Amino acid sequence: MKTLNFVFATALVAAAPMAPVIAQENATASSQAEPKVSLKSDVMAIITSTDETGNQTTSLEEPKEYTPGTKLSFGMNYSNSGTEAATNVTGTNPLNAAVRLAPDADPALLVSVDGGNTFGTLDRLSVPTENEGTRAATHGDVTHVRWTIASIAPGESGRIGFPVIIR
Amino acid sequence: MTRSTQLLGAVSAFALIAMSSAPAMAEGIAAGTVVTNTVEVDYQVGGVVQDTIEATNTFTIDRRVSVDVEYVGATGVDAGTPFEVAPGQTTAAFAFDVTNFSNAAIDLDLNAALPVNTNSRASITQVFVDNDNDGTFSAGDTVDFASDMAADETRRVIVVVSVANTALDAETFQVDLNANAFEVNTMTAGGTGTEIEESASDTTGIDTALVDGDTGFSFDADRDGSDTDRAFAEVSAANVSVIKSSVVISDPVNNTTNPKAIPGAVIRYCIAVSNSGGGAPATNIAISDALPGEVDFNTGTIRRNTDVSIAAGVATCDITTGTTATDDVVDADGGQFDSGVVSGSLNNVGFDESLGFTFDVTSIPAVDDRTDSSTTVSETDDNDTPD
């Protein structure tokens, strides 16, 4: 099936309490520096192919199916059409119970295994067990993923994504 | 500028262990589940925190149709060990487990075939779902299809094969069972249903993907929503041979010292039944020997199930072994003499074994006129190979 994208706040307004100027979509006359960060989330299929020499390459393609075991990339397309850099960009992505973080996700990725209360790299997290002990957290335990981009310069755009597998 | 970042780990090996930690949703999340992915993004401009932006993406879990068929062995509906069938076995039962590895409920159309069938000795008589797991067809078992198989459900399917009683030892055949996915609750007894097919296009609803593999067996292809497994069977028959030998025990002149076959001589017959078949015992062995008119039966000399030694085509029964039988027709001791015919039975003769049936006669007329008696040996259950 096709994906449906809902993008909120595509025309970003400088935060009201702190920014004295109310930005407008076509306020071209304004010389006020303003970031215009837009986001569009997507879901792509991660396709791994092997060439004649045995080299494996992965590519992102429009998913043809969403079936259990399918490997997807949950992604965010961002762009800054403003005139100032957006900094400390942090995305928090609760994982739907239908997917789990893929095992080849970046180990440096900040994740939560407790519903978003605490974040850390997976190797530092643990989850409670039935007999009141704890065990090391695994990819299947991840409830939230958090990614960061230090700065998005004016005019810059890109995509950030992480791999998941449909349960 | 444009950049793309995929937050992939450089090393994936360590994380493979994590695969097993997924909750027990064995074959996956149910088709039709709507998955919404929501991302909240915070950022700053000039050190000032900006409003949170939210973006979402929604997709629907498609239907993954996968069927698995596994041969689990011949069940003991009839006598015999797995893989081995006997000639005349009408209910050789081959058991398969069929599992719905789809993420949705389906029906299964069941078809069996004999891709290898030496001399067409085997025939399929029935394919049924053994819902009550008793190994035999009974009320409540469905024939040729399985209805409403839930995700991850496994059912036992039995293919009943009849083996001709003309089947020879070491003849082989193969039994394939194929299960093909049909839309749930569309199949009816004796009727047809709606076969599940791969969706032609990608829609916003539930699409269907056929994801099973190709096992290489008959009527199975890659991603066709069906699976096949194969059982191998071999006929194991008794191969019965009979040797009848005679030896002069005594004569009126020489007694037992170098006796000659002169009138009045006592002659001992030894009928040896041997089984050189494929492992199946020869059973229900009946012996019938019509004596020629030139000899008289010696009352009380029948011995059954004796040890036998066979050398150079001559069988010798060891009369110190086995058991005696009276000549009485009506008793149940397995041997009798009636109207010029000696008859009786032998115990089952196992593979590579022989048993003897012996009796004595006395020669009446001139030696030159003596002729051999005529023996027939039969097995009433046809569990052998004709010689």
C-alpha cells in the first residue's frame, strides 16, 4: 500500500513567546532572519543487492509491500528554507508496536526502552525481567528512537532515517 | 545542499542476537494493522527553542501469505514401519503437518500426488485433515481442504495410499502433499474456493504478497502461495521360496544302513520355506502336498516349524526341532492328512529365515514307478512376492 504523509507545521513560525515578529509565509519584505524548517516523514524499503563481485549495496526504494519481516527505513526529510541555521535539531520517534528497531541500526543511536522516559545507547540500557531482575536491552525492546542533527544551515535539506523491521 | 543520513550501524553482527527478543508474534503482525509513525522534532534558532514540529506517516500492514508442508512420517494406521509398505496394504498413511505462516487466516486446498510410482502399484485413496489427531479418518475430519487456518496454526494431514498386492519387494513410490492458500472460509466440501493471488498493484488497503519458497517438488513454485513436501516409500515384501527334498530313511532289507528306495522303504520329505525378501515376514503360510499313489502316508510323522539346513539345493529338516502334529483334520495343531493330501501351516518366516515341514511316507510299488508328490505353498494374505 501507499504511504500517507501528514506534515504539520511545514511553514515554521519562529516560536511565539520569544520571537517578537510574527513570520508570514510570504513576508518577503521582512529582513528578519527566520528559519523555515520543513519536515516530511517517509517510509522506504531497504533493498540490499549483491553485484557480480560480491559487493553488497543497499538502496532505499519505494516499498512494494508491508509484510512481516520487511525491512524499512523510517525517515525524515528536512529542509531549511529560512535564513538562519536551525541548531540542536532533535527528533523523537516513538516506535509503533508493529515494528522493531533493526539489528543493524547505528549503535550510537539514542534509544529508549522504557516508553521514552530515559534515553541512551542500547548497550547501556536494560529492561526488567519477570523475576524482578534485569537483562540487557535488545533492539526488540526499543520503544523510542532519538536522533540529532547539530545544525541545518539555511538552504540545506536532507534525510535522516533508521532501519526497522515489521514484526 | 542535500544530505542523507541512514542511521545504520557499521557492525551488524553483535545485534543479530537481538532478533530473538521480539515478542511472541511468531509470524508477524496481523494484516490490516494500521501503523502510524510519528516524529516530534525540536530545534533551536540562535539558541532559542522553537515550537515542536510533528510529522507522521501511515501505512497498512499487508497480507503475507506463506504455507509450509512438512512430512512427519508414516503413521501406524496399518502395520509397518515408516517408509515401508507391504503389498496389499490399503491404508498406508503418510502424515504431513501443514502450517499457516501467514499473518492472516486462510483456507488450504490439499492435493496429493505420486510423482514416482514404480509400475503404478500405489494409488492415493484419500487426503484428509486429521482434526481429532487419531490417525484415521473419522467424523469431523475434512477431506481435501483445511478451513479457517488461523495465523501460525498447524494441522495434521494424512494421505492414505493403497498398495497393490502385486507390488514387488523394493519397488518405490513417492507421495507429495501440496497445500495451496485460498481465501479464508471460501472452500467447501467437494467444491472450490477462491485462490489467493498476489496483488497486482500497490494500494492503500491490504495488499497480498505470496512469500513462500520453491521446494522444487511437484506443483510448487517460488512465491505461489503453496508448498509441497515429499515422502519416500518402499515396498517391503516377503520373497518366499520353497524347496522340497526327500531322503530314504530305511528299507526292509538294509534297515537304516545305506537304505535304498525299494518297495517298503521309508522316505522322509522335507519342505523348506525360505524368505529372502526385503524385511517383511512371510505370514499365513499354508502347505498342501498331494501324495502320489505309490506311497502311503506314515501316520504321526508330521513335524512343523523345524530347523532347516539347505545345501546344494537340498533341504534337510531337523526332526529334533519343531513340533509334531496329529493327522486329525479337525484339530488345530496345524497339520493333517486327509484324502491323500498332507497339509498344514507354518509360523511366520522372517527375513533371511527358513522353516521346515516334514513327514514320512512308505513306498509301496516298484521303485521305478515312484513319482514325486506335488506340493503347493501359499500365503493367504498375499504378503509376498510371487516366485
